[in-house]
Amino acid sequence: MNSLIESRFIRALYRQPVDKTPIWLMRQAGRYLPEYRMLRQKEPNFLKFCQTPSLACEATLQPLERFPLDAAIIFSDILTIPHAYGMALDFIEGEGPCFQTALRTEHAIHQLPAIDPEQELRYVMDAIRMVKKTLDKRVPLIGFSGSPWTIATYMVEGKSSKSFSQIKKMLYQEPQLLAHLLSHLSASIADYLIAQIEAGADAVMIFDTWGGVLSPSDYLNYSLKYMEEIVKKIQFAMHQKNKKIPIILFTKSVGGLVTEMAKTGCDALGIDWTLSLKDALQLTGQKVALQGNIDPAVLYAEPDIIRQQVALALASYGQLPGHIFNLGHGMNPDMDPEKVAVLVECVHRLSMPYHQPQVVTCP
Amino acid sequence: MNSLIESRFIRALYRQPVDKTPIWLMRQAGRYLPEYRMLRQKEPNFLKFCQTPSLACEATLQPLERFPLDAAIIFSDILTIPHAYGMALDFIEGEGPCFQTALRTEHAIHQLPAIDPEQELRYVMDAIRMVKKTLDKRVPLIGFSGSPWTIATYMVEGKSSKSFSQIKKMLYQEPQLLAHLLSHLSASIADYLIAQIEAGADAVMIFDTWGGVLSPSDYLNYSLKYMEEIVKKIQFAMHQKNKKIPIILFTKSVGGLVTEMAKTGCDALGIDWTLSLKDALQLTGQKVALQGNIDPAVLYAEPDIIRQQVALALASYGQLPGHIFNLGHGMNPDMDPEKVAVLVECVHRLSMPYHQPQVVTCP
């Protein structure tokens, strides 16, 4: 145990009182920061950049140097796991990730290897260890992974998709094969997140970017079920070590299914901007903390509008403990860092009246 | 008044008893049909194809020749209106629509002309008149338009977008300018749909493909508000003529906001597969008919699975009147027409137990 469990971010994840609403931003490290674009010049290949712990560490810390954010998140990508399976991967500017060969056959799926995160994904653990050393308990560090369903969409489609035809063909034509793939991914992801915790991550988050493209019953059977398995495995591993680590689940565009997500035993849910925090609170029955949720596009607006939108989101959540401020999705490359400064300042200042003034938290 | 008001489709839209659940499919005419791909060879330019009434008419009728569908929908595109404003437009294979110049400035927006649908969009009305003549009251014909918000996204972004950064910048930085654009579009769309009704459309539908990318309050203020204006204008125009035409609204990925959509005075809502029909019924309080909602990807499955999914959707809606079967989104080009035959047959056959056998409807 360390003093970070008294940090705003970790306390809020456990729905404990804090002095101000903590804030961090999805994709807070990245191309919108000139210093990140500069750093990338040292290694223009995105995958190699992620695989170089010193660079990943520096990218992780850059936004913390600029803004009083309440958490860091390790700089990495959700496709590290298929890459560790041996699937060759390119990142094409403007098109996103692209596998050299999409995963479509029963043979290929049954051939997927088991991975040891401290071997094939050691670069992530090394980056986490470097960040933790440099951060020196200033703020907590979030480890993360893609969800089984979301990682599987990229593996089966071979690249970003709008229609998800290939993986849905598999879902409806060979549901057992897809279940095998998702189980395999779940095992790898659980090991990967446990290794990240061992390396120093203070909380972990599972990003299910594409769960929202499924029907409610398919979502439960092909996405949430496997996220729940991962939650249970991590909790079991932590229990063995007499440790507790908050787990955050995020499914984009999941709507009213947050009710089901809250039953998985996770500690917090990421909420995108298509659901109000007030509705999300009601749907989740205060079982979990909520992280979110203004539209990232609000950062295109003038400071007055940002302030107004922050005030609305804070009011929507209200006086209960357990709110972590965030955007409903990641930062865009064309956003202005100055607007992030405005956002962070507004969240800290405007949230104070929602919290008990007598509660002292550190830092 | 004509006998089509006794058709399954129109009766279901008014939540009147029918013998079988009517079915039609979004994008039922299109590239998945070999006869459509053949027809396109006569005019490979998509926009010119839409502008040639004889070709649009033939494309509209093709799926009716193959399948016992309960409605036709006029073959056209949602970007006919900006094109009628004089915005030059290309359709690039695999990339979708692309305007030569995106609409971004106050000057350009204030310069947008008013349009007379019987002039600039006469080709659509001519196609409707041709279809009506050929259909000879066999099934009703649906006229349609994009929603103001959805059409505006293409005009302002200039092309398909994932982040909608440009129009959201406008929304947060120049909300009054965006409101002006949406009002202008609303007026054009109302006139356009009224003209389609005059030309012979038996029902009209407004496609709001991108309303779901907005926060709940932005959706109400920038999308639904304008669709409601259009509904009222059409209803006022029909009232003047002592006529009644059912109006269907469809916003993709709108989730629980169907409750608000049902209050607009429209007759039916399109429901995508991310909301169960049971939940949609509860959220809309039987104020409107519901059209939907299996995942189009179900058509990639074997006939057994299609049957099973149809049965689940029918059971989810239950015994109440007012269900029109449809996919939750359009057909994909790589789908097999044979599967559509299976789907239509299943819907008609499996839905019979949900309806009173003594009710006689025509055709």
C-alpha cells in the first residue's frame, strides 16, 4: 500500500469523499501536444515508439508537466496484444492500424500463442516502472488494455471498420470460434493487466471502443461477459496478494447497458457524452464511480463555453462522491493545449462546492 | 385517399391491426442486387443515376420484383438538397460523398438559396410519379430526406467524418450560425417532403444518421428540434389539404432519447439494433409505431440463425399493433439476396401468431 490510495483519483474511484473532482483525459498524451510531436521525431514509427520505454515514459509524463491532472495513463496502444501474438501491424497516417494479415480462419485462431507479459510485452512493464520512478507518487498511474471484443474487431477485420462485417459474420456464422478467440484474448488481457499492476499501475482501465456496435444481447454475450471474466481474474489475483486495485470499464456508445456493466464487480465506469451523468447515476444505482463525460468537441469552444459545459456536467452528477471528470472520448490531434488548461482549472475550481470543505486529501 | 391506406405498411404505421407484420429494408435497392449493378452500368456516375428518373424508378422497383416487400422507397440520396443549393458533389468509390468545397463561412451559409423542389429537385418528383404509375397501388411508396443535422454534417465537414470536428466546432463556437443553417435546411426539407407527397409518396421518412453523435441536450437542440419543425410543417400542409400522411423519424444510435422523439407528433420511429424493441416500446409509451430492428449483419448468417433472430425481434415487440419489420440500418453491398428472401418469408410467416387471424387486410 502507498499514499496514492489517498489521492483524489483513487479515492473518487472508491467513491470516497475528496476536496475537488479529479480529472484526467483520455489520450491526454498525444499529437495535440507540440512536445509530443517533437518527441515523435526521435522515433516516427508509432509501434517502435510505444516499444521504447524511455520514449513511452516521456510521452506519459508530458501532459503532467503542463497541467495539474490527477492521474497519468501509460502511453501505449490497445493493439500490443495481437502484436505480441506475432500479428504484423502497421500504423498508416490518417488510416489507423492495419494488420498485414487479418485473422479469419479457425486454424489461425487456434494457433494463437499464449503470451507472458513480462516477456513479449516487457516494454510496457518497463515503461510503467520508469514512469512510476519518475512520478514519485505525485499522482496515480493508470494501466490499460483494449477489451477482448474491441481487440478482436481489429484482428478479424484487419483494420478499422465502419460496418464490422467480418467479425459479425463470424459472430453469426461461427459463434463458437469467436467465443474461443474472445476467451483466448481474455486470458491474455487479464495476465497483461495483472502484470501492469505488478509493475506499478495504481488502477487499470479496459477500453471497449466497439462494444456499442452490438445489439444488447450480443453485447452481453460477446463483450461484457469477457470483461467481467477479466475483472474477476484481476480481483482474484489481487485478493491472493492482499491488495486492492480499482478497475474501470469503458464501453463507448453503450447507452442504458451501463446498468449491466455496473454489475460486473468493477469499481468505475467510463461514460461517454451520449448519456447524461444524471441518467448514468440512476441507471447504475450508485454501485460504481463514474468517469466522464463532456463531448471532446467542447474543447474547440471558447473558455466561456468550456466553463459552462463543465458546470453542467458537474451539476448533472451532483453532490454524491465517486465522480472522476473526463472527456467522453479521446483528445483530437487538432485541439489546443490551452483549452485543456482551461478545462482542468474549471473542473478543480467549479467542483469545490460539490465536496465537503473539511475533507483533507493529498496531494 | 386511396386503397393503400388499407395496406399492411400504412395500417401498421397508424398502429391498426394487420394480418402479418409488414417488412421493408433500408437500402433494399442497391449494390447487393446483381440487377442493380447491371443497371448502374448504364450510368456509372451515382449522382447522374439518381437524377435520371427512369433509372431511379427501375432501381426502386427491382427489390419488389424479387421479394414480397410491403413498401417501396424511392431510390435517391440524402445529399440531393445541398446539391440543389449548388454545392458541387462527387461520390468516390469506397469513400462516400465528397463536396468540392465544404461549407464553413458565415458568408457561404447566408448565401444558400431557397429551392423549389419542383424545379431543382424535379428529377426526384418525376421518379416518384413514374414509380407510382408502375406500382399501380401494389404497395405504398416511401419518400425520404436526410435530417437537417445529418445533411449539415456532410455540408460542413465536406465529406464523411468520424469525429465531426468541423460541425462541432461550429456548434460550440458559432451556435447561432449553425442554427441558421439548420433552419434553412429545415425549410427546404419540409418543402421537399411535401413535394414528394404531392408527387405520390404514401409515407415519408427522415433519416438522421448522425444525431447519435451528439450529447442528449445537443441532440434535442440541434437535431430533434428541427425534425419536429418539419413534422409540424408537413402536418399543417396536409391538414390544409384534408389529407393524412404517416411520418417516420429515424435517428441512429439515439438510445433512450426515443422517448423525446415520440413526442414530436410523428407516427413512427425507426429503431436500430442497439435498443431492444421491448425497451423501445416501454420508452415510447405506445405513442408511435416502431420500425426495426435486427442488426443487418444477421443477413450474413445461415437461414436458421436469421429465423431465430426474426423470432426474437417479433417476440420482443409482442402482440401490440404498430410494428414494421426492418433492419436497424441499411443493407451492405456484400450481402446475399437469397438471405433477404429468407428474411422476408420468415417475418411474414412467423409474425402471423402475433396478429388477430380474423382481420382482413389488403393487398
